[in-house]
Amino acid sequence: MKRTNLIVVTIIFFILCGIMGCATNRWKEERASAHLNIGIAYIESKQHTLALKELFEAEKLSPNNPRIHYYLGISYHGKGFVEKAIAEFKKAVELKPDYSEACNYLGTIYLSMGLWDKAIGEFNKALSNILYVTPAAALYNMGWAYYKKGDYQTALTKYNEAVTKEPNTILLPLIEKNMGIVCFDQGDIAKAIGHFKRSLEIAPSLAESHYWLGRCYVKQKNIKGATEEFRIVVKMIPESGFGRKAKESLKAVEY
């Protein structure tokens, strides 16, 4: 009888430990989620230092949560710590191999570093997940990587794929703009103009498309059209890189 009672007590003890363990784990995950959400809010307002503080707390509570490492990567990148950002995105993908968003973000970092092939590799990883909700993002980025490699035809193919997969993507004006740049570099000015105009039909305030449209008009010796486009850019973004280029271009066509 005593032995039976001991077994019952032991079973109850382990059940209670399990319940307490589950409760503790659930509490940790809830706290981690709260810190993560606050961190994301700080990221959205560009306050990356405060975001990191929250995300560090989240990581302590849930070290194997891939989303926490993904947002740590974004915060590190926002503060200019590129290598730390890369490490966090890699950790996120290690924990969740089909984490397309992390692969895409990692690819954009490689893109900014001029590592075209490494970038393309990451974008392909992102696209290998058939459940990836925004494949146009990876295809858009991949198109630019191929353009920078000088493979214009593949760049156009990737941009067309992006539009096919997501006809209503918010990236459409940027895709049209980039397709225009590719066509411009290929010497097909008429096609380039078509893309830049479609870009501006969707997003009239996209200054880069106005600038490139001005460049196209210069090629066609349409000085009036070029002048109008360059003036729009100068008015919209006078102190930016494109604003300064537009000022220089205006001087060239007006004198």
C-alpha cells in the first residue's frame, strides 16, 4: 500500500512539475512576444537603439525564436552594424530554413556590398519557399543584382516574373523604373520612355523616374521635355543626389 501511494505521489509530482514548466515557458514566451512587439514598434519609428534593448530582453527569454533574430538583424543594420546584422539573419534562417523574409533581407545587404552572386543566392533561397507571400520583393532585388552584373536580359526576365507573380505589388513603379534603366543602358530609348512613363502613371512623385525620363529626352534631343523633367526633380528633391544630377543636367541642356 505504501509503495502504491509513493508511486501515485511521484506521478502527481511529475505532473505538477510539467504543468509548472509549461506555465513558466508560456510566461517566458508571452514576455518575449511583448518585448518583440515593442522592439518592432521602435524599428518602425527608426529608433534602433531602443529597439535593440527590447530585442535583447526578448532574446534572453526566447533565444531560439527566429523572428527575434530577424528583427535584431534589422536593428543592427539600421545602426550600421552590417556584420552583426548578417550574423542575426543567418541565425534566423538557421532556426527557420524557409524564412524567406530573412533570406531576402540578407540578400539586400549583399547587394549593397556589391556581392552580386551571394545576393542572388539568398534571393533564390527566399523564392524556394512556395508559401512566400511577397515573391516580387526577391525578384525585384534579383533583377537589380543581374543588372549590376551586366546581364540585362536576365534582369528584365526577373522584373517580368515579379509582375507576373504579383500584378498589384506596391513595387510596380520601382520595377517599371528599373526596367526603364535597363532599356536605357541597352540603347532602346523608346522602350525606356514607356517604362518610365508607366512608373510615373502609378507614382507621379517618383523623382528618379522623372530624372531618367529627362535623360531619355536628352538622347532624343527633346530639350524642352528634358528641361521640364529635370526641373521637376530639382523642385522635388533639390538636395539629394538625383537633385544635384538634375541641376547639372539642366545647366548642360540650357546653355
